[in-house]
Amino acid sequence: MTVNETKTTHHPQWKRHIALFLSGQAISLFGSSVVQFAVMWYLTLETKSVSVVALYSIFAFLPQGLITLFGGTLADRVNRKLLIIIPDILIAVATLILALLMANGVKDLWIIYLVVTVRSIGSGFQSPAVSALIPTIVPETELLRINGVNGTFQSLMGLAAPAMGALIYGLGGIEKTLYVDVITAIIGVSLLYMIPLQAKPPVREQSGFLTELLEGLQYTAKQPVIRWLMTVYLVVVLLIIAPSILTPLLAAQRFDAGVWHLSLIELSFNLGMLAGGITIATVLAKYSAMRMTLYTTIFFGVSSIAIAFSPNVWVIITLMLVIGFFVPIFSAPATTELQTQTDPQYMGRVMSQVSIIFTLGMPLGMVVLGPISEYFGVAAVMSGAGVLTIVFILLAFFTTKTGRGMLMKKATPSVIASPQ
């Protein structure tokens, strides 16, 4: 079956629908982020144990990474709208139960870890369904712009959630903070329910679940452009995003940076992402997606080297602002290209593979780079990763047939098979 045969017909009121959808997802993400920060702060302040916080990180992210592949397969089999709504409701119920238990003095670590795991599993089912649903709402020529808007919303949540979480946590404690996610989930589900979507995957003959899961992996392996884009994603996550976690450590080791310096590093990065999301949704939406991916990846490599040789903490803060600005200009074009290159019947499975790269790529990268940093130093690892990134992306674009072909594409997001 060709892409042209399964092409989605978009509703004439698609702008209203995508506005409701993105607003609902942003509100739901805000609540989830507030609770994520609050639980981490609670465990940190109450236990002051590195192992407790480390276990929290494992329970919060590992289940999502493992379950996403199954979630993507489900997104290609069942109603994607329901696949977003049902996990959201289950996450809200689990969080409400935890809030009630903690309000009654039940604060056992295993209960907290269990609820965190349920939340992570729910996100694993939701994430690929969200990515697969967007192209069914939005015309292909508008995907880059809408992905930029979505990135802007996520950046806004990244800025607002820590501040609001700290305020609510400080005034009402962990229990009151948990209620935020319940309220935002209700709002998000209500907005999504208002959209009259026929959010079912393309009609097709279905095989067994595991067979379709493997078919999704085989589909990616056989598609040169998708395979190439996935490789670029993976390298950027491993060589740039994973080492970037070490930036605060570098600032503390080299310049004796305090808590407020580290907060400024995080804040400047999120402010940059916000500005970048707005820019890609407006000014840059008409430009070549793949050229933006090339230039931003080179910039990431140069910035990683520059951070390693920064003369003071303020240079690092400034560089993080600029790096944050270019993150949406990398991710939105790459995501758009993946969405337009993927056959709709495989959309959920392909998007789940992207989610796995981001969810598991960072901790896996740190497993390798962490010990190397201990031996050679953080600056050496960051500068080395920057050099490798630049070399890789130049080879990927200029020495492969697929890469050269991507650079030749027109600025408007292309359609795999144009409508007749």
C-alpha cells in the first residue's frame, strides 16, 4: 500500500482542532511536569539519599522507554484519540490515590515508586499516539509550523512547571501539588474529547500484535530516509544531549558555580527553547527543513566545544541560551520530515522508535560517557563529543546518497506521493 492510497483527508476546521489538541496536551504536560519536579524534590529533601533519587529516575523513565515500542504498535491498531485519553485518566487516578494516601500519612517509598512507574507506563502509551495523531489533523504543508508551535508550548511548560511546582509545594506540600496533575488531566482530556476526530489508523488487514511490532522495526530498517533520520537523531542524543547534562557539573568544578548559577543555566536553556520554538513556527517555517537540521547540528558540536573551553560561568549561561534556541530548529524539522516520510499505517510505530531514542538514549549515553568523564574530565568529553558530532553530520549529509538527496529537497515539506 502506498502513502498516496492511505493519504489523510484533513477536516476544514483543522486549525481549531489542532489548537484544542495542542492546548490540551500542553495543559496536561504542565501538570505532569509539576508533579515530576515535586516528587523528585520531596524524595530529595526527605531522604537526602542519592540512591533514592537514582531509583526515582529509573522508575520515572525506564518503563516509558521500554513500553513505548508497544505503545507505537497499538497506535497503529486502535483509535489514537482513546490511546491518549485512557492513559491520561489512569495516570490521574493513580496520582489521586497517591495524594490521598500521603494525606493520610502513608508515604512508603514503594508506593511512590509504584505510582511513578504507572505514570511512566502511561506516558509510554501516550507519546507515540500523540506524534502519530498530529499528521492526521494537520496538512503536510503546515506540519513544520505546527511542530514548531508544539515545541513552543513544551518550552513554556518547561519554564512554568518548576516555578509553579515550587510555589505550590512550598505553600501546600506534596499532597496539594499532586492534585495539580489530576486537575490538568481532566482539562486536557476534556479538550481532546471536544475534537470530532476519526482518529483511527488507516483501514488494513491486521496481523498479530508482535508480528506488527516487528513489522514496524523492519519498515524503518528498509526505508533509507527514515533510517538515516533515526541515525541522526541517535547521534545527536548520544553525543550532544547526554553530555549536556554534565554542563552544570563543569560549571561547578571549574568556576565554583552556586545553586543560582545552575538555576540560570537551566532557565537560559528553556528561554532559548521558547524563542526558538516561536521562530521555527513563524519566520523559519518556509525554509528547508534539512538544511536547518544540518546547520543546527554543526552548531551543537561547536557549542559543546565552546562550553568545554569557557573562560567563566557567564559564557556557559549565554551558550546554553543559544543552544536552547537552536533545539526546536533541529527537532521540529527532523520530526516533520519523519512524519511526512512515514506511511500512515506505520506512523505510531515509527514515532515510538523516535521516543525510545530520546527516552533511553540519554541514560545510555551517560552510562558510557559518565565513566569516561571521571577519567578524562568533563571538558575533554564535551569537546570530543562536539568534534565527533561535526564530523558525523558532515559525513552523513555529504558522503551518503540519502544525505545529499535531503539537501536537494525544496523548502516546503515534501509529500511522499503527491495527491493527484
